[in-house]
Amino acid sequence: MGLFDSIREMLGTRAEADATRDADPEDLWGMSTAYLTMGAELDFDPLGTAALCFGDVDSTDFASTVDDVMAILERGETETGTEYDLQSDAHGYQWVVLHDDDPEDLVTSIHFAADTFIEREYGSRLLAAVFGFEHARDGTLAYWIYSFRRGTFYPFVPTGSHERDHKTEFKLESVLDGELDVEDDEEYWYPLWPSGSGRHPWE
């Protein structure tokens, strides 16, 4: 098992075993106000992209569930203009990647997608929801990651290949804790590095 596989395995199986509360897709609505705080107090603007990561299941019922999620997002694209695509990373995980300049539309789409998996009894396959931000002045990328296995958010600020800016992560935590249910055990702030040469966790 490689490094990236281990990180995703810990974010999944280990986090689930040590979970202190159940995940609730309603938690995602917190990002509807958190993005305003990110801009006003931290100068981080929404990237216009968010993503939902989930593990695949080799069954026709699960494939049907994914088709239902895509159908919901297709209807949403007509109504809100939120574009989407489904892609796989090098480690066998699936990503629903959403693009929209309106952060609230992104939150709504992520919520609907996650809720559909849960209603079809595939909530255990959900790994993380990822919301991207970019610093208005220096272009630093930052992410808020919601762990479905822990039922909490945590910040992730990569600075290069397998390096992260802990100082900025702690700053994000101090400002957003209370507005988001932030994971208080930093051991579970798992990095989601890109699996290839991309810039984002879903690439």
C-alpha cells in the first residue's frame, strides 16, 4: 500500500473506528456562511470548485445510485449553472467535482449528492467533501475538508509536494471554529494530496 492509499485508508476506516459522532450532511450547510468569514477575515476567496470523494462498489445497485446522483446534478446544472464531472483518481476513488462561482450553489449540490448516497444506504462509501479557496493576494490554496467518518471539518493548506502550511491551518481553525464543527484532534487532519501532477486533491 502506497502513501496516498494509506492516507485515504486512514481517513476512511481508521477515522470511522475512532469517530466521536455520526456524520450528518446537514453539517455541510455551515460552509454557506463560512465562505463569507474566509473572505472577510482571512482574505481567502472561494475557488469556485468543490468535490465529493467516495469509494466505489462493484454492484449494479451502486452504479444506479451514482447515475441518480448525476441526474440530480444535471437538473441542478440547468437551474443554477453548476457544472459537474465524475472522475477517478489513481487509487480507485471516485470524485464528483463541481464548478460554480456561487459558493452556496456548490454547497447545495454537494449536500444533495451526499444525501442521495445516504438515502440509498451507501453513506459508508462517502469519504470527504472538499471546498477550495484561494488567497486574494498571494494565491495560496486552502481547503476545508469534511470527513464523513468523523463528522467534522478540518483545514488543509498544501504548500508543495507533501508539505503543508500548519501555521495557516491553525489560523483557519481559530477563526472558523464554532462556525464549523472543526475536528479538535489534529491527528485526523489528514492531507489529501493530488494523486497525479495536478494542484487539487481530486486531481
